[in-house]
Amino acid sequence: MVKHIFVFVALLALSFTAQAQLTIEITQGVDDPTKIAVVPIQRTDGVALPEDISRIVMANLERSGLFDAIPRDNMLSFPRAENEIHFRDWRVLGTEYLLIGQVTENAGIYRVSYELFDVLGERRIMRRQVVEGSEGQLRSIAHNISDRIYETITGIRGAFDTQIIYVEVVRHDDGTDTFRLMRADADGARPVLLLESSEPILSPVWSPDGRRVAYVSFETNRPAVFVQNLATGEREQVTDFVGLNGAPAWSPDGRKLAVVLSKDGNPEIYTLELANKRLTRVTNHFAIDTEPSWTHDGKGIIFTSNRGGRPQIYQVDLASGRVERLTFQGNYNARGRLSPDGKSMVMVHQREGTFNIALQELDTGTLRLLTETQLDESPSVAPNGAMLIYSTRHRGRGVLAVVSLDAGTRYYLPSERGDVREPAWSPFFD
């Protein structure tokens, strides 16, 4: 119970194997996706690019479930400028939108220009955009282009140029495990090792500005909360109390962490001011209170408690201490996380012995299941509120999975060889 309160016991006994790159396996999209053609964006001098920008854009848009990209082999031409576009050719392919662009390079700096057209209306709907970067930034440029296209067509800000953190565990031949805290692009590419330990790593979470992460590590032979600077790698242990130190959650202003401590004999919610280490107790109940998450205004904390007999989600007002129960459907609801607009909450919901991810509308209490797999846990909502990432079991292994909040889109991010878990989606990097 010390390592992970309210997590189904079987999850703690899973075997985790080798570290691996995350891949993408799309399993479900919307019934009538928008047809888009992404013409190969190439260098004007004919030199091959180290990254295929157009394929990355196509993959991003298709992964959203809202778009169906025209295969390159079906394209009748490859225009790079507006005067080279023959709209009739694209209408024949059923294309609704057309993206064209080109790249120039000078002294190691790549200059990518692109435009978006409405094929049926035969008009440009996004004027020529230019973005620059080094060779190592080409993938980020592709994500940035994807975000602009997605927002222009859907009206929703894109989240392709964000990142995820997660934990992978390598099982060695001698039966020991190595735990790795990883950071990667939202599509699983470009993984970066943040921390490696022979002891468990749990509950990683991004700071609101995306510059730091907090997590639980057992490297001191008991659970402790650490904060790590992503740019420098500098780490600070911010809790060192007897008993449980877990489940960190950043306040909206990034100045505090909500944590779970059992230093007084029972797991309770506390807030910790990072600048002066001032500790304030939030809950005071004989039950187990855990898994805190802040409301967007910073005035309240959502948490899981069994004070009603079974795990349910509650909200406490920090000023008055008043506690309100939020979930009533089912005998198990945990790990509540608010959507970016604050109108709904995602959670782990048990139904007929199966743990799934569900969404509850806060004003009506209406609850919808978002997943259909088993042992689903650790939901984390994308900063645009369109998707959420969670961990589950797929084909006998621990994988990350992504589902849209309307449940019309779903894909997996399995590793090639091993198991992964504990995902968290970054904020926007503004």
C-alpha cells in the first residue's frame, strides 16, 4: 500500500522487460475523416532532408483520428507553389484540403515555408507561413506545422508539438529490474532518459511551465518526492518524512506541490511550498486520502478517498476545508484529473470487475466510459483537451494508449520489446 495506494494489486506484480522506442498502432478513428493531401515538402535544391517533414505531418493528423491523408502514390502532381496547383486533380481524389511547401537551407539553418488550401473552394485558407530551425529541430518544425493545420481546420489548438513522460522498466536475466524515467515527443519519438534507478519510480508529473518534473523515487530505500529541472538535470529531494511520501501534484502557479504523507500515521493530503518548504495539512480523516490534483483556480484539490467505504473522488476547498464528494456511480472511482476547460473530469472507474478510464461531466454528473480494455490506469489529459493518454495491457504487455475524449479515436504506443506505464502529458510549451 505504501508504493501505490488504490492501484489494483495485480498491477504491482506485472513483469517489465526491456527498454524500447515507442511505436504507434492506430486502432480506431472517426467514421468520416477529413481528406487532406500533404504534398512532399522537399528542399528546392533537390538534396534529401534528414527528416521527412510531410510524413510526420501526415502521421500526426491521421493519429488524431479526424483526418485521412491521401497516399503519395495516388497523387497526380507535387506542386510547391499556388500557380502549380490543379484543383480538379485533387477533387478527383476526394481531397478537401491541400498542404504544400518547400525548404531551403543556409549554413545549417532550414527555412520551411508552407500554405494550406481549400480544394473545393479553390482558395488559400492559410497564407504562406515560414518557420526556421536546425537539422535537429526539423521534427519539431513538422509538429508545429501539424498544430497550425489542425487548428485552422478544426478550431482546436493542436497538441502535436508537446511531449510525454513515462516510466519503463527493464527486466534483466537475473530477475532484477532497472527503472527509467523517459521523456519523448507526443508521438513517442525522440526518447530521452531523465533518470535511471534500480529502485521504483512512480507518479511523474509536469510542472505548469513544462520546465520541471516531480516524481516519486525509492532510491533512498523509502518513497520520497523529487523535483528535477529538465534543462540542467539538477534534482532536489523535497520530502524526507517517515512513511509514505507520494503522489505529487503541481499547483497551477508552480509554487507548491500537493503530496500524500503518512508521517502522522495515516495517509493525508498536504501542500508543500517549494521556496521555503512550508508544509500545510489539507485533509484530516481516519480514511486514506491520496492522488491529489489541483483545480484550475488553485483554490481546491481533488483527491481519492475511501472515507465512504470504497474509493471515490472528493474535492476540498483549501480556504474553508469543506469536502464535497464528486463521484457516485460505481463502487470504485480514483485518480481524478480535470479537463483543461474544467468542465469534466477523467478517472479510473471500475465496472463489473474491470478498470477503465471514464469521463464525468461535472455539472450533470453524466459518466461515459472512454476505454474498453482491462487494467487501465494513470489517465493524463492533453493540454488541448482533445485526447488523453493512459497505461493499459495490450497483447500481454504494458503499453501506453491514447483515446479522444469523445472516444471516437484510439491508438496504442507500445514499446518494441518492453513494458511502459505511468504516462503524463506535458503542458503547451509557450
